[in-house]
Amino acid sequence: MKASFAFRIWVSLLGWGVALAMFFPVAWMVLTSFKTEIDAVATPPLLFFHPTLENYAQVNQLGDYAGAVWNSIAISFGSTALGIALAMPAAYAMAFFPNRWTKDLLLWILSTKMMPAVGVLMPIYLISKSTGLLDTKTGLIAIMTLANLPIIVWMLYTFFKEIPGDIIEASRMDGAGALAQIRIVLLPLAGPGIASTGLLAVILSWNEAFWSLNLTAVHAAPLTAFIVAFSSPQGLFWAKLSAASTLAVAPILVFGWMTQRQLVRGLTFGAVK
Amino acid sequence: MSATQTLVPHRNAKLMRTWPLLTPVVFVLLVWAIVPLVMTLWFSFQRYNLVDPTITGFAGVDNYKFLLEDPAMLAALFNEVVLVGSVLAITIVFGVAFAILFDQEFWGRSVARLLVIAPFFVMPTVSALIWKNLLMNPVSGVFAWITTKLGFGAIDWFTNYPMAGIVIIVAWQWIPFATLILLTAMQSLDREQMEAARMDAARGPQLLRFVILPHLARPISILLMIETIFLLAVFAEIFITTSGGPGDATTTLTYLIYLRALVNFDVGGASAGGVLAIILANIIAFFLVRTIARNVDI
């Protein structure tokens, strides 16, 4: 059906109205990050002002911002790499060599994701404390790996399922072992799928707030926790807060935009395609 | 045996030993799923407080009794239901509307879509801080300025309407997720079926009721369950905006357990609450896993 011109104009206006309204808080944060602290709290709110980069230059003066960035990178990429390394052989086995337990196994893996974090807060806190893993990157990497593992396994599994089994079989006939099959056949074919699984896992652990807030203090605080800490003094730090937040959010927003379609697959466990 | 063979794409599958490949994942997830759960159960029957080592011993069901008789508990359950229920309702309504809207062709649609889904990728602590300090602040916030212009005066959200404030923030984060999933589902709606319905002079509301909503029923039910699992766990938004207050106006079950655990260090009480949270989440999880099991061909 060819929509009428007038209809298209109305839909465009409505669509853009909705888009801008939803994006407004993010846009306002970015705008505020270029204001002076005085402009940031001006009434009426300023849409036009002399932009300054001062907040970005000073972001590190409010604490160890660079340290928090490094913690976020180490935790999210570390846990993702570990998660994929663990999940890849399992997803490969279940996708190409299913047996009568495969479905139950997959559903059990999925069910481990349903455990509410707060339900096991006390034991995890106490275990972390007694093993000296409280407020360490290692501790948080371990938790994020385990928390995201079910999603990683499922996503990899659905991507692997799309590869014709014959290709794997052929390479097996040629004498390739499991690891060689993964390296020579699977990686090139499922590369994009593995990449988007990795991106989603990075996004999830970068933005994770429950464990980050409760298990870190000074040393291992990633950006999610760090930004809370430096907003607590009720001073006029909102322009700096906005600059710090903008930097923390920007890379993940780009990742999110890149991986939006696969995200549906990953977070609905393949049930919505 | 024959059923197995139709599932198995390779004749020699049985020759492939898969357990070495599966063991690492199964082992770590087994430990992750069982050890903390057993510990929570164990602690929930103990007198155990980290700040008072004189409190020891077996508590029987005292922690549960205390928990269930605590008026804060009832309030927390009520708040949890209000928060989760409101956000679910808002995200489904807006999600369906936005999915239909962004399924239409219009100028710059792909860019507009990116803007709509953006909030989902903003870390929860940053979302809460932006809304609290830049938008909902009663003195310098954008909303205060707008409501004053409109003649309502400045609203101090987190003092007067704390739960509504949190619901707005959380809904803003989850509408993009609902939109994205329902939009994906919309795109699998058969265009010819839509056309046929249109030819039969089905107008907007009829199209919605007889074609679009039935098609979206399954994705919506999946969405409801997944969102519920995540929304029961909402923490950072409350932690940052109201810390559960004023009074216990925004203390949900999750937040109450956190307070018992890491503010009062009441291991026994927090664990009893934890068991309750696990049971609640598992009721939803049961239906979610069952639905996914039906929908995914393995």
C-alpha cells in the first residue's frame, strides 16, 4: 500500500516527536556537560549558552575517574572474554551434536539466569569477604561472567544452529578435532554472531549496577558505582557529573546501536525473532 | 531412538563425545546456582548478625516469623507490586504504540529508532542521576520549570510523589526494550495479511484488535515475564533517588533485603527475605521457561 503524502507527514512528525521526547534526558545530559556549573542550574534552563570543555578537562579531579574507566573496561571485557571462552565449546556441542538431554540442559542453563541477585546477596557478600575478593576486579569479573553466562550460551547456540551441520561434518571427516573445527570452520562462519554476543555481554556488564554497587568500594568501583559516589556531596557538580556520565554512557550507546537486532534474540532467549 | 535420530543432524553423532565440552559450563553454573542458594537457606534458619557476634545459634523459623509479622515487609511487597505492575502496564502500552509507529515508513525512521532505544543502554545509575538532578530537581530541574510555566508550581517528585518518580524513570528505561522486541515481532507480521484486512475495510482500531494484537500476544507474554524478572530486581534507581524513603514509601522487597543485609548486617533476616524473593522470582521463571521451551525448537 502506498501511504498518502499527508499520512506520511503526520507519521514523520509523530515519530520524530516521540524519538526526541524519549531521547531528551540523554540529550539534556550531553548539553549540560558543556555548561559551566552556574549555567547548569540556571532558571529558566538554558538551551543556548557559551559551551565549555572545562568539565571534561576536570573530570578526573573529582576522584580517580581514569581508574573507574579502567575498572569498567577490565570487568566488562574480562568477564565477556571468559564467558565466551567457557560458552563456546558448550554451545558448539549442543548445536551440532544434540542428544536427548540437550533441551533440558539448555532450559536449565536459562533458569540459572532467573535467580534474583538480592536472594543470594548475603552469601555472595560473605564469600567475597572471606576469600578477599570483596572490592576486587577479580571478584567482580567472576560474578559478571557467571551472571551473563546463560545469555552467552543461548546466543551462541542460536547462532551456531544457523550453520549447516554438514559443513562441520565434512571437516570432521577430514580429521579435524573439536578445537580445530571451532577454529577453522566455526569462527569464520559464526564470527558476526560471536561478535554481537560479545557486544551484548559487554553492554550488560558495563551497565550492571547491583553487584557493582554492593561489592565494590574504592579499589574496584566501575563507572556505575563511581558516578554514584561522586554525586553524593550535594554540591553544584551537575555539569561535571554530566560530563563524567556522558563519557561513561557514550561508548556503550554506540555498542547498543550496533547490536540492537541481536539484543532481541539474546534477551528473549530466541523466543522472539 | 528414531526420535533422537531426527533431532541429530549427523549419523555419527554418537561417536562425538560432547561431555568434555559441556562440563566447564555445567560445573560453574551448578556451583553458582547451588552454593549461594544453599547458604541463603541455611542462614535463614540461623541467628547471625555481622555486627553482633553474640547473636548465634539455630533460629528455627524465627527469621521468617519476624519477617512476615514485620509491617515493613507488607509495605515492601505492596511497593514491589506497585512498581512492577505500573512499569509493566506503561511499557506494554507505549511499547505496542511505538512498535506500530516505528513500523510505518517515514522520513529518517532509522535514526528516530536509534534515539528511541537509546535509554535502554544508559547505565541505571546515570539514568537515575540525570532524572533526579537535571530533570526532576524541584529548584533547577527542567520539569520544575515546565510545571511552573503551566501554573502547577514546582513538583518535588521524590518528596511528594516518590514512587511515581521512580516508576517514570524505570518505565523510561524499559519502554525502549518493549518497543524493540515488539517492533521485531511486528516485522514478522505478514504484510499480505495486513493488506487483506485493509482490503476488507478494516480500519485502525479493528486492525489493531483483530490483526496486530493477536499477532503480538505471544511476544507480549514473553516480554511481560522477562520484564518482571528484571523489574523485581530494580535497585540502583531506588538507591540513588530515595534510598527507599520517605519513610518506607519506596522500599521494595529487593531494597528491604538490601537494607537488612548490608545496612543492618542481619544475615539471618536478610536471608529469610532472600528466600522469599527467590520463591517469587521462581514462580515467574517457571512460566517463562515453559513458554520458551514451547517456542524454541531444539
